[in-house]
Amino acid sequence: MLFMFPTITVTGNIKNNSENDFYNASFTIKVYSKTYGMITSLDFSVRSINRGDTKAFEEIIAGVQPVYR
């Protein structure tokens, strides 16, 4: 997919450390700048995560310029 504006991809793993199984679990990613504070946030969901399970996620955040160090 071609984007006409800057994007970043956030990847990671979510682990269910609770005693419950969840059909749908909601999370928020917040992107911060050392200079400007919070730049943006994105809500996303992970489906069917049972107690003790770890699920990978990948979310694209549009409109944020990547920073390479």
C-alpha cells in the first residue's frame, strides 16, 4: 500500500496476565515527542486473547514522521 503522507508502523506483543479470557481487548498507543509532548494516539483491538496468551500486533499510524537514529 502506498501512503502519500508519513507513516510509522508499531509492532509488539500483548500478553494477557489476567485470570480471564477475552474475546476482544482494547488498547491505546500514544506517540510522544521529547520536544512537543504527545503527537497522536491510536486505539486498537486484539481479538480472542486467552489468559496466559501472548498475541503479536502491528498498527500503522499515519501522519507521523519516522525518526531514525
